[in-house]
Amino acid sequence: MAICLVGWRLSPFHPLASFPGPLWNRVTNLSVAYLTSTGKRHLAVKEYHDRYGTFVRIGPNSLSISSTAAVGPIYANTKCFDKSEAYRLGKVQGDGLFFMRSGKEHHPRRSLWAKAFTRSALEGYWDFLTKRTEGLAAHIEEEASNGATVDLTDLFQRWTYDLMGEVVFGDSSGLEILRDGDPHGFVKCGQMATKMFEILGAVPWLFDILWHFSVTDDIHSLEKYAGGFMSDRVKNAGEGRQDLCSHLLGEHDDGKTQLSKETLDVESTFAVQAGSDSAATVLSIAFVYIHSTPGVLERLSDELSKAFPSQDFTPEQAKLAALPYLDAVVNESLRLGTPFPGLPRVTPDGGITLSNTYVPAGTVVSVPAYTQQVSEENFYPFPLQFKPERWLPGGLGDGSVCNRSALMCFSFGPYSCLGRNLAIQEIRLAISQLLLNFSFQFTEDFSPTKFLNGVTNVRSTFFERHLTVKATPKRMMSQIVASSEKEESVGRRL
């Protein structure tokens, strides 16, 4: 039976026989699962496209399509394709927005989530967002005052987790990981659960087999943690709350929810993990690029200091959003800081023509986000370099290209990330608050190149090396400079 299956997949009669790709990927999805487990799938997929062209057969029934023309029909229009089985969450009881594969099921659930991310809802989050960011700055200042090395990667992960705990559960989450550390391993557990979901999603049959084995323990632990948080939130239900759970629980309507306890657990778990992991990743990568790319720190600091001349930084949402160079830095950080290999979808009955090529019905297709975001066709010149100026009027000069629609990290259309604007607000605010209050210097043993080379992505992003810095509060620097100038003045008089 296995021999016949392999023979069919390699035969010239297979519906995808005309599409090029690595031999083993044509034979079995296990090769894709292994490649995913390395965390370098995004780089491998880019190499495949460099070698084979626009269409690459990356699995027995899967195509990667490196074309912005394919984004619209696959993701962005109202008849976009359903998700593949890669989104099936093993044997978890209950479902969640992210894991719903059918558009007919997905769209009604999305309408519940959307209420938590309207403009007015985001404005309601601003106060505790700024409070949490002030807490991050205070934590860094405390560590700096003790002469300690500051691990920004760790602090960003803990800070975003606390922040999303409040967005999802309100003040009932009790999450204070930045302040208290992470003794229960929430952050690590969330990352590992996401990693296993991504690896085993490539081989759903294996996911079912391994469900009751220790390899999926992190997923079960995350279920347990979420169940506890959700139970506490239900006990603290009340009118006037504006967190995500208030909408999932129906507190703004009739006070009742049609969602099961298991489904509520899945929804809240995903919201906290997805909202924290990506923002923390982009911030770590952004700070490395800002402090290692000539001219960027100086230009960004100048823009921020002119916008906020007082040492008492009073963040204003609209004011931050109106800073062009800050916006360019955020966009460039998103471009290079979201190494996603693809978002798999299934072609509809009857097949479809994508980028002038017919693709049979039932084929799993995806446009590789990372490949698009570092392609010379979309970002030219220097697509692999951090160049915020490419996002400004005039770009990088005559002939330069900056295709904004190729920034795919939040996806597009009905399945796009509802938390996009919140994530961008977090990143803008954290960058501004920290650069206005501190001067950072890499520790002697830190290498930006080794840090970036050590980044791996398995839906969640992992860092082989953390971003470690010495932080000096700018108030302290001002005092030192003033003291030095005073001593020089006294010396001259003597």
C-alpha cells in the first residue's frame, strides 16, 4: 500500500506532477514536518523558490506560490479559500477562531472578536497599555541601577504576556510575570505548545497518534492554565468590562454566551499567546537593528525628542501614529521580524487559476510571507537589509520598490489578524518609551549577527541568543553631563 502511494505521488499522472520541488517533499509530509521542526522552514522555502521559481511543490498535495498576484484570491477577497487541516488542533475539546477551517463557521465567530478590536475598544486599552509600558521602563531602571545586565528579550516576552492577559481577561488575570518572574512557565509552555501544533499540523494523522503521549504535554498544560484563567474571569463577570472575554461571554448583550467552556478556554489561550509572542519577537529584533544599523538610532531619537521634548514622556496615541520615521522603523521591523513560511489554504471545487497557472481542486496552497517580504520584486534595493527609509516618500532613491501589500505578517481579508492595530500600538509605544528614557549599549559578548542568525520560527519565534544590554537612564546621563560641565566651569575659574 505504501509503495503504491509513493508511486502515485511520484508518477506523471499525479495532479501536481508538473510542479517542481524537492523529491522527498513530493513523497511525504513527514519531510515538511521535520523541516518545520528546525525553525528554518522560512529560509528553506525561500531557497526553493530561488531554485524552482514561482510555484514549488512542498508536499505531496501542497504548493508554495511566491506571487503577490495570488494573495488576493487565496486570502483577501470575500471568497477566500478555507484553511487546511494544518489548523486542526489535535483532539482538543472545543474550537477557536484561529482553528476554524471553514469560512461559514469562522465569520460569525470573528464578529464576536471584532467587537474587542474596534477603534473605541483600542482607545479603552490605551490607559493600561501605557501603565504596563511604564512598568516595563521602571523594571529596566531598577535592574540598571543595580548594575545588572538587562535581558530585553526576556523582558519583552514577559511584558507582552502580562499585557495580553489584561486585554483578554481584564484585571482578573492576575498575571504579573514581569514583576514576579514566570515560576509556572507560562511563556515557555505557550511557545512549546505552539511549536508542537505547527510541527504536527503538517501531519494531522501523526498529531492524533501522539495526542496521548508526552510530546503534547505543553498543549495539555496550556489548556489547564487557560481553564483556570477563564474560570476566574467568569466568576468576576460584570457590566462595564471591555476585555475580549466580555464579548466572548456576551456581557454586552444578554449576559449569556453560546460558547462552551472548552471553546472559551481555546479562544482565550490563543489570544494571549498570539498577541504576546509576535509583538515580543518584533521588539527584540527591532532593538537589535535600531542599535546596529548606522544612522537609525540617531534619526529616530531626534524625531522622538522633538515630538516629546519634556523628559516626562506623555504618550499620545495619535501623536505616535503621526511620526513618519517611527512608523517606517516599525514597518521595517515587521518585515524582517516575522519569519513566517506560509498560511496554508485549500483550493475550491473545480480548481482555480492562480498567477496564470491552473491549480487543481483540493490542493493545499500558500503564499510564503517571509519570501515575499525579502523579495527584490517587492523591496528593492537591499531587501535583506534594515532600511526604514524605504517606507518614506522617495524610498531608497530612483528605481527603488516598496510594495506595502507584500507585508504579509498580519495576513489579509476575512482571516486576517484582528489584533494588528493593537500590536502596532504596543510596538510603537515600547520603542518610544524606552528610547526616550534610556540609552542602551550591547553587552561585550553580544553579537547582532549571531543573534539574528540564531532566530528560529515554528509559528512561535525562538532565540538561540537573547538581546542583552546595559541600560543607562537618560535622567542619570543628564545629571552626569551637568555635573561634568559644572566641574569644568569651576576649573576654568580657578
